[in-house]
Amino acid sequence: MKGHITRPCIIVALAAISLSNQSALAADVKITPLGSQQGEFCQLDRALVFEDPDGTRLLYDPGRTVAGPEDPRLGHIDAVLVSHMHGDHVGDKHIAAAGEGDCKSSKFPVKALPATNAAAIAHAKGAKIVTGSEMPKFFAAKLKALGGDPKNSQLVRFGASRKVGGVSITTVPAVHSNGISGHMIGGKLGDLLNAAGLTAYAGPPTGYVLTFSNGLSAYLSGDTGITAEQETVVRDHYAAKLVVMNIGDTFTTGPKEAAWVVNQLIKPNSIIASHANQPSTAGGQTIAGTRLALFQSLARAKVHVPLSGRSMTFNHKGKCTSGC
């Protein structure tokens, strides 16, 4: 009968949907650290590339260890995420090329201001810059000055989300500062700020929660201290199973505080250490007595070390499936 859908057809359709969902869950998220020294975790390493199973690629906090838009490790980038406006995250200068050797030899000779490394990369790649607070206006102006489209600087504030490809992006609170240096602003205003010893302000800093097409939710802490939202928002609402956690101390949570956050507040299945602020590995192995070593000893979930250039993959439960 025309227009009549038989029960076998419905069963076949439901089975196809179920298989499609299972296939999506079986796919993994690929994460590649872009540090200053191949195979090591160095003091100013911040940058990570997240690749969704559908091919969407996000660059997080390019900072100083991505060698500008021409860095061959970048590949295609759909969006750039910047947690806050400090030079080691947005990129006031950067390496000339990804290096070999030890972390102590890292140098950042290429000036990236006033454009910033993040804006230069987004412009060259035709990528969006997705940030919270008042940062989108700043990046829109940078993109326009570079000859790009200021509309590619896009806002997502706390409690909202924005999709880029198969990835849902939201910002979450971070407790830190978010000053913009006069050198980053340039011109007369920048000179006046520098002379007064002041910085401009771009609203509060942020972290991110990324929800990938395979169902994995990942928390990127940015630079932060301990916050109540790490439990109520990151764990209870978004159920983050993977955490990228800063451990640098003094400026952010230290290794003991960071371990308390992941053990008591978020309780993820896996952790990627970040922002150690000191050489943390030699020959790809954790250096004894470092913040990384202490954090690894205190965290209950598995701590994965972001060795530059070495990709890791994670399933929808936040468990590492390769490269760890």
C-alpha cells in the first residue's frame, strides 16, 4: 500500500541508526601536542591540536611553541581556541621551527606582535577564533588588520555553546588574569599603557569544554586556580572524562592543587598534564623531582605526558587507545 511503512522496514532503519551510533562511538579523538622540542614536554609547551573523528581540527592555545602559520605540524585548522591573552598562550613570539634537543635550548626569536601568533594562524588557515569574555572584539580587529574577515572571530560565553564541524565548544570560568599588554595593542594607546605600567582588560579568562562527535567531553583548564565550577559545571553538567590540567604553580594551580581538582572535583578517566613551567622530560621520560613527577604521583587517574609531536587517541569514555 502506497505510503505504508512495514514493520521490517522500521526494524532495518532502527538497526542502521544503531550501527551508525555504534560506529560514531567507536571512533576516537586524536590529540597532538605542538611543543618546542620533538618528543619532549618543555616549560612553555601549551599548544594542542584536537582532531574530531569527522576531521574537524581545533588548535588550543598556540602560544610560543607553534612556528607561526607555516609550521608544517599544523595542517588544516578549523578553529583556534585561546583561553586568555597572556603571551605564552596567545603567542607574543614563537619558535622559528620545531627543534630537536633538550628543553633548555628552547628559544623564541620570531616576534608575533601586534598581530599575535593565534590571529596570524587563524587568518592564514581561514579558521575561526572562538573565545569568550571580551576577547572576540580584540581578535576581530586583529583579523581585519591582517586583511581577513573579522566575523571569523566568534563569541561563546558561559552556559552557551557553538558548533565547529562535529565539535560543540563552550567556555567555562577560570580564575586567573586576562590583561592585554601594550605591546600587543600597539600604537599610541599601547605606548601609553606601557608607560603607565598598565594592561588593557579583555574580561575574565576562560577554560573550555569540548564535546566531540564520538561523545567524548574534554575539559581544557586554561590557566586557573580551583573553582567551584570544576565540580558543578565540568563534572556534573558536562561529565568531562578527559582533562587537560595546568600544573605550573605560582601563576596557576600547582601540582598538589591540580591533583585535588582532578581527584575530588572532576574525577575524569584520563588527564593530560599542561603548563608545567619547567623542563619536565628528558629523552621523553619524566624528570624526577619536577612538578610533573609530583602530579603523576598524586593524581588517581592516568596522567598522560604531552610529548611534542606524538599523537594520542581517546575514546568516548576518555580512555587512551593509542600513543600513550
